[in-house]
Amino acid sequence: MYGRQLYTRLNDHVSQFMADVAAKSREYSGDELLAFYNKEWIKYGDAAKMIHHIFDYLNRHWILREQDDGNNVCDINTLMFRLWRNKFFMEVRNSLLESVFSLMKRIRDGQVADLNLVKSVVDSFVSLGSDDMVSGSKKMEVYDSYFLKPFIEGSRQYYQAESERVLKEGSIRNYMIWVFERLKEEDDRAEMYLHESSLREFGEALNKVLIGKQRANLISEFKPMLVAQEKEDLGRLYELLKRLGEVMGLEPLRTIFCDFVQEAGQDAVKKVSGNQEATESMANKSRLFVQALLSVHELYAGILRDSFKDDPGLSKSLDRACQGFINENAMCKKAEDTEADAARLLATYCDTLLRKGNANARAAGEAGASSEDNLEKQLAQAICVYRYLSNFDVFHASYVRFFARRLVNEQSVSTHGEETMISLLKEVSGVDVTSRLSRMFSDITVSKDKIDQFKESTQNTRTFDYEFDMKVLNTASWPFKAPETKLKLPAELERAVDQYTEFFHKDRGGRRLNWLWQYSKAEIRMFFPKATGPAAKAGYMFQVSTFQLAILMLFNQDSGPGTGYESADGPTLTFDQIVAATELDKDIVLDELALFCKARVMNSNTANKATEKSQYTLNAGFKSKQMRINLSRAKKSDQKKEAKDMQRAVAVDRSASIQAAIVRIMKARKQLPHRELIQATIENIKLFHPQVTDIKQSIDKLIDTGYLERDENTRDLYKYLA
């Protein structure tokens, strides 16, 4: 009985107090009303805590019993805030909210106002909760119903009018800048005075009125910004459209970005493809090609980083675009010639970086950086292009061949550079790709040790008086083939070969040496009878292939199959005599003789043209400004033949890879329809993009070899045969 009296008297007393405060508040308006409200709210909050503490016994006994009996009674703290809401807030809410919204408008219009007044008032709305405080439902009712909804609607109307004004006064580009700044200001203010649960709703409302209604116009500005490379504006546009979400905001940008970058890449390659320098050599062509690709990628990767914050979706768009223009462009049209393949060009570019004598290709590094640092940077850039290749297997096949020649001919610019490239390839493609390269490196190291042992063991028994070096290589690791022609070595060279062969078999009797003369080179000093100046005494130093050496040595004999050995100009030999003496194929002999005649090292009696009916003598009056002359350069015919051989090897490897993938898939799935098997095979192979026709041929081969069979009732269904 006393508990109810005490509770009722407290309710009546506080109600009368609130009525007095409400009456006093009518003396104020605007910012003064907000200041008065905040002042009274702070005082009332402190008093509520004290009264709640004083009535603690009532809370723990009488009020709990009443609540258990189902009576509408709340604890003293809740009662105090309910009375504030019902007796004061509900009386002044219209003028109070009008003052809040008026202050917010002044701030938006650029006037000076105290935002803390708004924050304190809004915080009180959150604390006031709802009518049903006992059960705890709708605890944000005062904030949501009386403040948030009218605030969002007022903001929408305000910015609708403002956006129309800005668009009328300026361009869409100016509008974008204005919106970007306004939204940034609103976000900062909202975090200060809005409850965190309503930030998203408020932001979406502003996005809809400020960005959504001008979405098409804003998107139309994206491509012109890309053309002008306006990074700052691109960043603003990205941030604005990002607020509309993935589908409505960013997806259109991703499509435009992908198409634009791909077109830019195509144009860049087309521009350099018409460059005269690109037609001079494969090295120049590959360098210009890769530099064009990198210029485009680095430009738009920079925009992606600086303007788009490395957005994952736009990053994928950049990757799709790069993969498109890198693999199909003016230099890399689909053709049978593997030299027209991006993978082949990239491998050639890497070869120019890593091979001696190509300092110009490595000169594009950063000023002040060491040559090794510049090389590492350029190799990393090459790997950037490598990631986008569609035919990794073509690159691997080409790179292995270039790598092998650099090692065998000792033309690597540095061991560190070679190791760096292998490490970069391993990071992208794994150890399966680089294990072969590592084995080749190991072979060279072992071979060097072996030749040192040979020189030491034959120091006193050597049967030749010139430098003799060879590389002993493991056949399985290297891309070299056995020679397609016989060769009868000159006697001087044969002695060295026989002595090394005997040395080799002493501790490796079970192994067989296959001499690959088509890859071998020699240096030979030649003296011409009518030479003048330094050449008369020192002679000319020629770098020649072993085939060329065998032919030239025929003209150094005192007697042989030819005639005129007593002549001051040296002997004369016919084509047939040269073929018989060297045992080389006629086509090879004819090619080498043609090269000698063109270089004026030899003369023929058929207008200096090489034919099978011609007779050949050394050019006694040979002259050259260079004392060292290289005659062993790769011929275009040999390069084309090698390219075709590589293409055939790649085709064989691809067929095997496709068949292996099909077997793996069918072994796991047991049976599959035709379409699903085709799709699964395409997804399974990563080294290259298999063609549907190649997959069909592989399926037929596997059926013929007993790995698969067609279902008797459904011919479109394949079954795996264990």
C-alpha cells in the first residue's frame, strides 16, 4: 500500500515539474531552445540517476512484485525518462525539431552553427526509447518516428532542389565535384550526430537523389576521363558510383574500362607494328611489342591503383583487357607461324635481355640503378606480360630453346639474371615448369668440371694444339636434336674428339656420346695471299660453324680431291668434291657455299653464285675493315625450320595433355555427356586454351585405344573403361 502511494506521488511530482519546464521552454526558439533543451536534459539525467538510487529498495521489492503480477509499472529510471518524453518532449517536439532542422539547413548552406547542439538533442531522442520500455520493444521509436524519418525526407527535398540548381548553373563534371564534396561533408556530420543504425538508410537516401538520378550522365563521363587520364576525377566518379552498389554503380564502369583498355592496347601494338625498326629483326620486333604492352598496362594499372583503390572488379576487368590485346593484336594475329604468337615474342624479348651483346635492350632501366637492378626490373615486367599469355606452353618451349643456346654458347649476360628469371617463373607457374631449366643449369656446371679434369689429365699427352671445349649434356633435359646429316671431321678436329671420347668412357663406360655438330662453333684464323695491311701479318679471325669449318679446312690441305694446290691462290674444288670430302648433305653444303660467296670469302666460276655445277676457290684478295668476322649467324631458313619443329612439338605435347586431362576427368566421373566432357577438359587445362576440334580428336583416339567407349543407347554419352 505504501509502495503504490510513494510511486504515485513521485510520478505526480515529476509530472508537475516537467509541465513547468515545458512552460518555460516556450520562452525560447531556434538555437536558444536547443541550448535550453540540452541544459535541462543534462540536469534531468543527473537527477534521474540520483532518484533511481534513492528508490533502490522500491525497485527491488514492490516494483518487481507488481511487474510479476502483470501490472503496468516500470522501474524508477524508466519512469523518469517516460515522464520527460510524455510531459516535456511531446509538448515541445514540433518547435524542437523545427529548430534542429533549421540549424542543419544553415550548416548545409555554409553558415556557422554549433553542430554539438544537434548531437546532444539527437542523443536524447535515442535515450528516450518508446512507450513500451518495460518489454523493451521498439527502443528507437522516438528517434526513428519523430526525428529520423522527417530528417531524411527534409534532406532529400533539400538536395533535390540543390542538385537541380547546380546542374542548371554548370556541367555534369562540376556537378560531380560538388556532389563528391557534399557527400563527404554529410558523411562526416552523420557519423557525429546520427545513431549508427541509421547511417546506411540516410546514406542510401542521399545516394538516390544525388547520384542515382544522374547515374547515366555520370557514367557517360567515364570514358572521356580515361582518355584524358584525369586520375583525380576518375577517383571521384568511382567513389560516387561505388555508393550505388556493384550492379548499379560499378558494373557499368568495369565493362567500359575493360573495352577501353583493350582498345588502347590494340592501338599501341598497331602503332609499333608499322615501325620500320620492328621489321629489321625479331629482337627489335619483340622489344617494341613488349614495351607497347607494358606502357598500356602500367598506365592503367596506375589508374587502377591511384583512382580505383585496386577495386577487385576493375582489377579483373584490367586482366581481361590485357589478356585480350596481348594475345590478339596487329602483331599476333592467329596464324600458323609461331613467330606471330605473343608467347614467342615474349620469349625472344627475354632472350635479348639475358643474352650478351644486347645492352641497348637493357638500357631502359632507372637512372642511377645498377645494371643488375635494371635487369631484375625488366625481367619482372616481362613476367607481368607472361601472366596474361594464353599459350604458356609456347612460351616454355621457346624459352627453353633460347636458354639452352645461351648456356651452350656462354652468352648469358649474368648467372644472377638467369637465376632471377627462373625464380620469377617458378613463382607464377610452379616448379614443374622450372625443374627442366634447373637441370640444364646443373649440366653446365658438371660439364665445366669435366672439361677441367680432361685438360688436367691430358696436359702432357694432348694430340692437338688448340683450345677445345665441349658441353656434356643430358639428352632428356635439353631441346637439342641429333644431326640430320653425316659429317666427316677434319683430321685436326677428329684427334681432339677421339681423345676426349676415350677420356669420357674411362669412368662412364655405360653412356654414349652423341656429338651435335650442328650446334658447335669454332674460331679459325685465315691468311689470304693478297691481303695487305695488318691482315697480311695477323690474318682474319672467323667465327664459323663446324660444318663451315669442315669445308674451309679442305682449302688448307697440301693435297686432296681438288686441283691447283700449287697455285698461289690455293686449290680449286668442285661442289661434288666438297660433298664427298665432308659427307654433308648437299643442301647444307650449298647453303654454306652461298654464304661464303656472299661474304666474298670464296669465289665461284659461275658469276660468284653457288651452284652444284660451280668450282670454288678462296678469294685471295679478301678485304674487310673488321679483323674478326662472324659467319656462323643463324640463317632465316634454319630459324623457320626450328619454328616449325617447335610448333610440331607443341602440337604433340598438347595432344598428350588433352588426352591425359580427359582420362583424369573420366576416371573420376566414370561417365559424362559430350558437352560436359568438352567443358570440363577446357577448364582442366591451364597451360593453353584447347580447341574443341582438338578435344574431339583426342576423344576419338582414346576410344580407339580402349580408354573410353560410347554408350550403346546414348551415343552422346561416354564411359570410362578401367
